[in-house]
Amino acid sequence: MARVKNRPPAPTRKGVAYLLPSLMTAGNLFCGFMAVLQIIQGSLLQAADNVAWTQPYETSLLWILGAFIFDWPMSSPSESRPLFWFLKSSSPNSPPASVG
């Protein structure tokens, strides 16, 4: 008789679905970090009496806008209609799963 080897289970789409929020968070962190760097650069240019000290502040506003765009899909507009609906394992009317 042939012996059947135990194979690992096939990857599911559920594992892939967790990648999207992680990438959104990484993009949000990157944009926030770049905004802080631009603000520091603008402060240093302003202290050195450089004429173009406002340009880094304007760039930091664009980085903050980028962070907002990355963060927007992570917040759900309502409990009945979240943007990442495929990540919710239970319906909005069901009680939350117990942790213990």
C-alpha cells in the first residue's frame, strides 16, 4: 500500500488579507517620519536665516497628507459598512469572540 504523506495546508487568502493593513501602517509610519524630518530641516534653515526656510514646511504638509491617505482606509466609516469588510470574521450583529 502506498503511504500518503502529510502535506502542509494550502495557503489561504485570509493570510494575504492581513498583509494589506500592515502595508498601510508601514506607509503611514514612513510618511510621518518624513514629515518630522522635513520639519526639522525647516527649523534648521530658519535658524540659519536661509531665505527658503518655508519650503520644507510645505513639503512636510504633503507628507502629512500622504499619512492621512494611508490611514483613511484603516478607519471604518461605520460599524455596518467597514472598508475592510473582508477582514471581519463576524457579522456586526454577532457578539465579539471571547479571548480566553
